[in-house]
Amino acid sequence: MKYEQDIKERTKKFAVRIIKLTQELKTNNVDYPLRDQLLRSGTSVGANVREGKASSSKKELIRFYEIALRSANESDYWMEVIEEGYKINTVNFIPDKKELDEISKILATIIINLKNNNN
């Protein structure tokens, strides 16, 4: 599947962007626990996609993609909390949030396609 090849690279690039973003947030005095939560959830997306690639069954693969999608949703939450709680200029988050939205849509499409192919 085209989406499955693309998502592996996109989620890795997103993880690198999240690392850089959390480093920037440190200079904006965003508290460590919030930066850490964003770092953990943002890098977890790609880690679960990669782990899913080594799945022994389609059911297990779907499970890892679902976990990746949940991590993406969690990352979006932490970005919103940090933006609103620290009055961070939202322009800094726009490219990351846009990419996260696209990754989430791709993951959802992959999950749906895998589930439909199971039946």
C-alpha cells in the first residue's frame, strides 16, 4: 500500500520535528512535564508504526496503527494545552499541527483499509 510506505517516513520526520519543537519550548519556559508529554506522544507515533511493521499478524498490525493514531491524538492535545496555557504564538505550531492532522488521516485510512480487508 502506498500509504503504508509513506507513513513510515512521515512519522519519523514528525518525531524529529517534535524533538526540535520541545527544545524550543524549553526556551519559552514551558514546564518540563508538558514538554515531556508532548515529546513522548509525538515520538510514539512513528515508533508504533515501525513496531507494527514487524507484526506477526494483521490483527497485531492494526493494533499498532491504532496505538499510533491514539498517540497522534494525544500529541494534538498537548500542543493545544501548551498553546493556550503558555500563550505560545500559534504560528509556531501550525506546520506541526497540519502534518499531525495529515498523519492522523493516513493512519485512520490504513486502519479502515486493513479492517475491511480482514472481512
